[in-house]
Amino acid sequence: MPIAADRAVAALPARRRSTSAPIDPDAAAKALAVHARLCPVYGCPIPYFHSLDPLSELVSSLLSHRTRNAESGRAFKALRARYPDWDAVIDAKVPEIQAIIAGVTWPELKAPRIRDVLGAVRARCGTLDLAFLAGMDVGTARAWLEAIPGIGPKTSAAVLAFSTLRMPALPVDSHHHRVAQRLGLIGPRIDVGPSHAILRAQLPADWSAQDLYDNHEILMLHGQQVCHHRRPACGRCVLVDLCPSAALSAREP
Ligand code: SF4
């Protein structure tokens, strides 16, 4: 289907969009066309994979960076089993935390980061509870989180979107980022961090938390299952006619 035809999907209904980043109308139309194509493939609405409170989701997200889900899940459970609550992690020795989370990537960096981030939350709130974020709009809540050293756009979005807060934020992981880049939704030099605002702005501002969660999940799943890092399976990709990278990818060995 040519992209002009898919613009019909983008135009109906006309919706207000986020203004947090400049919007390329063609990219926004393509983003909606991609969403419409992938949703039936991956089965939207997609069930949430976590029901953690926001602080626990914060720890889980810090563990998950560049780490397989199974490994970060194991490390998260091990932390919970070892310490009675997150306050106890702040008081723990870094080498002990590092040993408990040894299965994740860069445990020597993540152990002090988790302890310091938890300490910063407690220092700012007086308690370890992020439930108050529910009373903020998404932009304000993200800014509050990202003011803490060690929390970037991906982590702040994950806390708001994946936790029991269920707020309308769009996380972008490495799979999501790669697919968006190959599709031309973001430029080749846009890193994961800055891509959050661009990709979010391409989607309707009034999309629900479930809509944005679905958008993240379907692009991530497409990256995992079809648009692989090394050899994208363009021959069985439902986005092939929308994708400027398709011909190039098909020539890869
Ligand atoms: S056509 Fe190929 S490169 Fe483009 S999104 Fe599909 S699998 Fe990825």
C-alpha cells in the first residue's frame, strides 16, 4: 500500500498532537500507518507485562538496560528476596548489591546507580514512594524523574508507562529505535534518548496509555521478530512498502 493511501489512516480522525518536538507531517502519517499495520500482527491491545508499583518499576528498569528480560527479572527477584524493602538497599554495601545482580550487564555500574537513585528519591520525597507522580501530567512527571542523576528518558517513560501508574508515556528501547530509524521515522543520527520526544510527538497527543504502550510493544516486537539487528527479514515484513531501508536490507548477506 503506498504511503499516500495510508495517510487516510493518519487523517481519521484529525487529532491534536503533542507539541513537545517539531513534527514532520509525513513522518507522523507514516507512524500512524505503521501502528495500524502492526497492531493486527501483534494483537493490540497487548496485555501489560508488569504490575509493579512505580518505585519497583524504576529499579526494574535500571536493571534492564542492555540486559535480557530473563536476567534482569532474576536480578530483580534476588534483590527483593535479599532486602526487606528498598530502604534497605540504600543502606547496603555496593559490592553486596553488585554480587546479587551479577547476572545483568554492567553490575558494577548498576549497583551504585540503583542505590544512589533510591537515595535521591528518598532525599527528595522523604519516603520511598512514587505514587504521587499520578497527580502530575506526563511531562512534569518525566522532568521530575529525569532531574535525578542516572534516570534518562527511557527509564522515566518506563516508570510511568509500565508501572501501576499506567500513564501515557512512550518508552523507546533499542529494538523500537532501530525499526523507527530504518523506517525513516527518525534520522540516522538520532540516539535513543532524543528519539523519545520525536516519536511521541508523531503520535496523537490524546492517545491513551494503552495506545502508547501498544505502539512501543509492536515496534519492539517487530524489531525482535522481523526487523532483526543483523539480517532484517524484509521479505516477510508487512511494512516493506513503507520502508526506505527495505531494498538495502534485502541486499545484505
Ligand atoms: S522492510 Fe526490512 S528494514 Fe524495513 S522495517 Fe521491515 S524488516 Fe525492517
